[in-house]
Amino acid sequence: MYDNNNIFAKIIRKEIPCDKIFEDDQVLFFNDINPKAKIHILAMPKTEVISFSDFINKSTPEEVDYFFKKIVEIVQKFNLDKTGYRLITNDGNDANQEVAHFHVHILGGENLSGLR
């Protein structure tokens, strides 16, 4: 069951501030407060979905397409498509998912070989 009190739900509702990069009625992109790379952006849909699996199962094909196309737009905005980037999402306890709201980490802006 989705927890409306998770930190990302509160950020989406603007109860907690974020360093926003892009927002519309469907998605939110902002800088991670604990970056693991020079560029570390969090991307999330605004729907109440816990994980990647939940997002895929509860969303329309159009919503899934829109979300991932927005990721591509942000990647291009930061020129990461020219140098390389990493997309990471954690799904469940064994993956160490810290916040139970589906999100994707976009990492880049430097060589990521030392990042695990």
C-alpha cells in the first residue's frame, strides 16, 4: 500500500522544498540532496506508485512513454547524451529502495567508473 507520508509524496505536494529542474502535472525532476555524481537528478511520476513494477502495472502506456521521454529530454538538456549517463532505480528491500515512491536516479557529468 502506498504511504502518502513518504518524503517524495511530501515533495510533490510542496510540503518539503526541492531544487527543482522540471515539473508539470505528471512528473517532477529535481537535484538529489546527497549527490553521488556531479549531476544526480531524481525523476519521478506524480502518481501513487511504489516501485518500477507498480508504475508499469498501474500506469497507461501513454504515462510510461511520457515519463521515459521526459527523462530523455532532461538527459539532453544536461548534454549527458554526449558524454554518457547512468539510470538507476531500486525496487524492493533487497535492492535497498529507501523511499517507497518509484523514482529514477539520473547520474552523469563525470566518469562513473568508481561509482557503485
